[in-house]
Amino acid sequence: MSFTTLGVGLLITLLSSSISNAGHPLKYIYDGGSISISLSKKKVFEDEFSKYIIDGENASISNITKIYFESYNEGYFIEFEKDGKPLESILVKKTESEFEVYAIYESGIVPFDDEERYCLSPFEFSTSLPEYEPILTTSAVIDYSYLGISFSDNVTPTSSYLKINDVSSHQYIYSSSYLSEVKLLNVPNYMNTQYCHKGCTPTTAAMYFAYLEDNGYGILTDYRYLPIKHTDDVDKVNNYIRYLGDSYFDTSCSDGTYRTKIPSAYNLYFSTHGYPSIYTNVSKNYNEYTNSIYNCALPVPMSIFTDNIGHSVLGIGYRQVSSNTGMSYFLTANYVYNDVMSEVTFSSDILRQFYFLHK
């Protein structure tokens, strides 16, 4: 997921580096924030980072903005363009000797406020830091060894998954000399507005079941006829999310949803809605994930963990990038942010686990 900087960091010139904490230890206000780099090093950045974006051949950098992460690592939000057309943007996080590609965003998404460039996770860029309370204290010793994907050739037969007709019509597929991507189309995209913005798990489930409803499984939503976009029928979506959270996931404003509750909640939901043979297989197997997306056209609920924050999202695709350091693996999800409907493609390093639902 990373490449060696080769001293690039020494050649970045900050236009302004004034930083103050504005009376709060987690809030940084920047004077300026855009950076400039030499033409030669701009070329290095373009050659390395453009490999991670769609249509990145011969793309150029249109803007770079410096930000900070909760861990106090610095990073950069890099915007690309090609022939005057804006392309995807990427977020990179600087470690001691490398830049890690942290997340990839759709064109036009700038997920931070101009004066509050502080990143909680690939999904949460704070614009109200005084209200933010980390789940874990900064002094806690966190074991990140459980994060990331694994690989196993033992995958579930497609016949064990719910059948989606005409699989290829549900997919967007892209391939270049360095990048390949598969992404599901028309997957419902909802916002994390319920349970005091801690309802990501029932919201993820709502998107998953709404997708199945659109593909012949209306019984799974009691034929609610849920919309693709949350804003197309806010009350209907909110009511369904509350139903899932209250009746199955035990979600609350104080605690959100306990991760250990997720598998049994899905099992119970399927059982009470006509599919008692469907159960939840908790796994980190990337090959099972691609099997679900590519062979079955089925999205995958997942848990991630980054910068002391646990979060549920709905996986709708994957991206593989070949670079000098080998193959990098990214997951694409409807990312269940507070008041935004969009997608994020993020490093598989922050995966906690997938939830595969099949017989």
C-alpha cells in the first residue's frame, strides 16, 4: 500500500506552516495549507500516485493540500486532472519512511473544511472537533495485527449465495496496465444520520437489504420499496434503519452497535424473513470478497478499524494496483458518513472483518 519517498518530503515547500490548536488539543487551524513542489518532484508524485486512480495515465496534479491525522501523522490530499477534466483524488498518509495511500475519492469530493484539515479516518474528516471524543484514549496500546485481509483459495460456491440475475449488468469493470477495478452499480447509498451518528451498522444492513429488494428479494424488506438514495425518501429510510437497529442490532446513541452482535443480528433477520438457511460467515478472505462482488454481484457488509474508530460500511467493489512494491489491494464501499452519500475506496489494511451471507 505504500512506496518509499526517496527523500521527496525534503523537497516539499510549504506555502504557509502556521499552526495553532485553537484552544482544543485535537483541532488544528491552518493558515493556508496548499503546498507547492518542484516540477521534477511533481512528476515523481504524478508517476507514483496516478497509478491508484481511474484513467490515471498521463494525469497531472491540480492541487495538493496538507492535512493531519489523529495520530498526528501528516498527510496530503492530492487532486488530479487530465485534459482539463478533474479525476479522482487520493489521500496519502506519511509514515517514517513512506507515503501510504489511505483512501481514494470520487471527483469533486473534498472531505474536509478549508480551515479544519484534520482526518479521523478515511470516512470522517472533522469539521466539529470540539465535539469529537475518541473511542479509545491516545495512551491505549492498540494491537493492529488483527487488521488487513487474508487470502484463501477456499471460497463458497456461488450456488450458496442468493442468486442475482444477469450479474454482468450490475457491474462496472475497468482495467489498465497497472490498475483493475470491479464495482457494483445501483447499490442503495444511505447516510449515518440515526442513533446520534452511531448507526452505521443498521444503516449498512439497510443498504444491503434494499439492494436485495431491488433484485427480487422484496420479502427481505417486507416490500418497503426503499429508494436508491437516502434523500429520495428520508422518512422511509430512517424508519427502516431504526427498525433494524432497535429490533436486531441493539443499536444505541451511547454505544452504537457492538461488533460481536453483528453476525447473530444478520442470522436472526434472515431467519425471520423467510431465509432460515442463510447464515453469517465472518472472514478476512479477500478471495471470498471478490467472489461475492465479481461472481455473485452481491455487496458485502464489513467492519473496519482506523485511528481508534470502529465503523461499518457496505463493500461494493475492489481495486487492485500494481506498483514497484508489488500489488496493493483496496476496497470500495458506500461509506455511511453522517450527512453525505458517496463512495470511498480505501486501503484493505484497515479491514477488521467481512460478513459473508450465504447458505
